[in-house]
Amino acid sequence: MGAVKSPIGDEAQKIAGDALQGSLIDLIDLSLVAKQAHWNLTGRNFKVVHEHLDEIVALARGGQDDVAERAVAIGVNPDGRARTVADRTRIPQLEAGYLDDDKVVAAVTDILAQIIARFRERITATDEPDPVTQDLLIGIARDLEKQHWMFQAQT
């Protein structure tokens, strides 16, 4: 079997591929950070935040698959290996051990804001070269922004 041939030009493929790879790393690590917080959460708002973190995990996992499949569709191999994510993540990591619900809400709010800023850069970068990838990133950014609003409202 051969490689998937890109339906877009080489330069567009490079720009879109970079945007998709960066998004994949953000989404994989977001799901891991949110699950870590979910498992170790404590505090008076435990149940609400605990369940809300699972919404973040579900959003991130669904987005990962969509982003990775789009990459393959344009002839780019997505790299979601643990080593790649660990080496390239830009998401601040949570402390080990029990985590106070207020600190988790603040941290997740900040993490989402950082990811959204990167998604918006990628949306701008893919406008001309690949509007299909841009559309995908816009949809994920919309969902991330909704979650950011909901976490921010708890601070």
C-alpha cells in the first residue's frame, strides 16, 4: 500500500499539516491533564467540577480523532505518540497529588485560554491554504471557547 496523496498543494499541505499536528498535541495533552485533575480533585465543588472535567476529556478526545483523520486525509501522518506529546506540549502541567477544586478551575480556565489562542492562530494560518482544515479548527475552537466560558464562570 502506498501513501495517501494530498488533494491540496505542497505548501498548503505543510501549513495545514503543521496546524493539525499542533492541534493534535494540544488536544491529547488537554485530555490527559483534565483526566489527571478529574481523578485527584477535592473540594466543596467536587461533583460539579469532576463531571465538568469529563466533558473536557470527551471534547478533547473527539477533537483528536477529527484532527488526526483530517491530517491523514491531506496526506500528513499525525503523531500522537506519548513521547511526541511529552516533548512538544505547551500546556502547563498540574501538580501531583490531590488538587483543590478552585485551583483546578483556575488552571483549566488558563489552559483553555492558551489552547484557544493557539487554535485562533491556526485558524488564521489555514484561511487561504486550506479552508476545510480551517473549518474543522473553527468548530473545535467554538467548543473549547464554550468550555472556557463555563470554567471561567466558576472562578
